[in-house]
Amino acid sequence: MSVSYVRVSWNRQKRIYDVVVAVAVVLVLTTFVVGGAWLDPRATAETLILRATGICAFALLHVVLAIGPLARLDRRFLPLLYNRRHLGVVTFLVALVHGVFSAVQFHAFGDVSVLASLWSSNTRFDSFAHFPFQQLGFAALVVLFLLAATSHDFWTKNLTPRVWKSLHMSAYLAYALIVAHVALGAFQAVPSTIAWLLLLGGAMTLGTLHALAARVEARDDRRALDAATDDVDVCELAELPQDRGRTFVVRGERIALFKHADGVSAVSNVCRHQHGPLGEGRIVGGCITCPWHGYQYRPHDGTSPPPFSDKVETYRVRIVDGRVRVDARPLPPGTPVTPARAERGA
């Protein structure tokens, strides 16, 4: 979406983002291939590429999974959410190269097909020391393929946002499979203290980020929740930034509050596109703009301007003695509500 509602395809921001990602990936791969050749002159080119792409894909997946909690902890990371799907597709492509080189190097020269060799060459699932870790990597690659293949908005629309979001939460399943793949592979290979420290450090970093983000949101939820009345005091008017949103929990529902030129308005925090957080967005061209993909809604009625017809729930707001109060009862999607202005209270 844009203010003039011209369909966004490959805009300047996306091009810059993709160029930066591509250059970073090339630099990482080159560094590991050259460095690996210097440290291990006996290693073949295929082995060096296999190692480099595996490390790069694993690092990229860490970045993809860290963007969400980082954006919750610090709003300066929000722009990274805009093209996170591009980064996910790049992660799959690098992992695919790793998988192809692995299949060729270990399974392509037998008398059975590559897949048959992969699944039959090692079936010792009852042994930790000899567990067939390659099958775990293959399963993770399948999950990453599904996420990359359904990253386009076509799938969001046809699968519905809820199903699409549930499917893409399987990125954590892919991460768990890759952790097991790397850990079991490293256990069976030459032991490396550095490799184990990096593996554990990455998992602990992601876990810590998600725990901190959950703690911050839970704290804000407890502060905002007021179960005693439908008319909930949420904040001081001065706490609302001009033309930027803030998210509050009112009777268990997340509500996005915006202070704009006409007053203060409240809508559901859930974008109709991919359930993005509207409260982390801002007012652009008079419209609430989702920080994920730019979908827009008018603040006074929660409806997307023509020719779009998406709608979100709206809430009544009033300002008493400098305090913003929200009626916890949501109005039907698209219901017009006059923006609140300061009024004198008792």
C-alpha cells in the first residue's frame, strides 16, 4: 500500500535491503571459503562450499528469528520487519545450496537415488552417537521451502492470515531441527569446543531475546488491564507521540491508540493483512500505516480508503483532565467514531 494506493512492487527500500543482504551473504561465504582453504588446505572446494553455506544459512535464520523480539524491545528495529520475508527466502536459498552440495558429496554416486540413499544409508534412530542427523537437515529444508514458497501475499489471501501466520510459525520448528542437525553432526565429527559454544550461544541469545520481549509485553499488559469497568484509563495524553501509535491492553484486547491532527483515535491492534501490530505504526497521509507492509486504515473509522475495503474494529475514546480513557467494548469493524479531544472532568 501507499498513500496514493499504487501497488508496491520493488521500491527503493526493498532494492537497498536486498542489495545489502546479497552483499553480506557473498562476503560471508567468501570469507569462510577462503579462510577454510587457508586453515585446511586438503579440503575440497565442495567441502568448503558445504561448510560455508551451512554456517551462513544458520546465521541468517538466527537473524530472521531475532528481528521480532528486537523490534518489541526497541522500536528502531521496526524497519527490519518490512522485508523480513525477503531475508527468509535468502535463508532458504543458501540452505538449498548447502543441501544440494551435501546430497551430491555423500549420496550422488551410489546405485540408488539420492533421496533413497539419504533415508536408507543410516537408520540408527536408536543411537545418539550415530543418529542420522542428515534427515533432520532435510526436514528443516522442507520447512524452509514451504515458508519461502508461501511468502507472497497471494498465499496470505488464499490461506487466510490466521492460517498463514500459523504456518510461518513453523520457522521455529525448522530452527529446532537445524540445531539438532548441527549438534548431532558435530557430536559425530571431530569435537570442536568453539562450534559447541557458538551453537549454545546462538540458542541462548534467541531464547533470551524472546523471554525479554515476552516479559516487557506482559508487564505492559498488566499495567493497562483494568477489569473493573468498561471505561479504562490507559495513559496521559502527553504520553502519546504525535502521529505515531502506542499499544495498550484493554480488558484483554490489544488496542492501538493514535494522536493525530483531529484528536485521539483507537482501533484494533491487528492488521487485516498479516496480523501486523498497527500500534507500532504511524500516521502517513492521514492514515494509520501498518509497520509490516504498509497497509492503511483511516483512524476515525478503521476502514482502508478506496479502492480498498479492509476494516478493523474501532473504540470510543475520551480525554478527561489530560488522561486518555478507552471504552473497552469494540465497535463493529468500520464503525465511525469522532476522534477524542480534551474535555474537563469532575
